[in-house]
Amino acid sequence: MPTEKAAAEKKAAAFTKENLLSSRRFQNNRDALAVCLTDGKKYTIEEAEKKLGAFLKGRV
């Protein structure tokens, strides 16, 4: 059973834009995510999902 420390470390893991774009989790929204994220910056999964959601809900 995972400990609280392991869960906190997993939650705090940060990924580059390239890592997130190549993940299966974002495969249906790669183009939009590529626009939302900045090159060279690291994001948690939650941050990436939040930016993507804000972008997708934006005005056209």
C-alpha cells in the first residue's frame, strides 16, 4: 500500500511540455495542449489539465 509520502511525491511530479504531449493521457488534445504550455517549463498533471481546460473554454 502506498504511503502518504509516496503519494505526495507522485502528485508533485512535474513534466516537460514534450513529456505531456507524448503521453496517452493527452492524446486527444495534443494540438491544444501544445498551444497552452510553454517550452522549457515543467508542469504537474493538474496544472496541465487546468491550462488545457481554460484554453478549451475560451472565447472564439
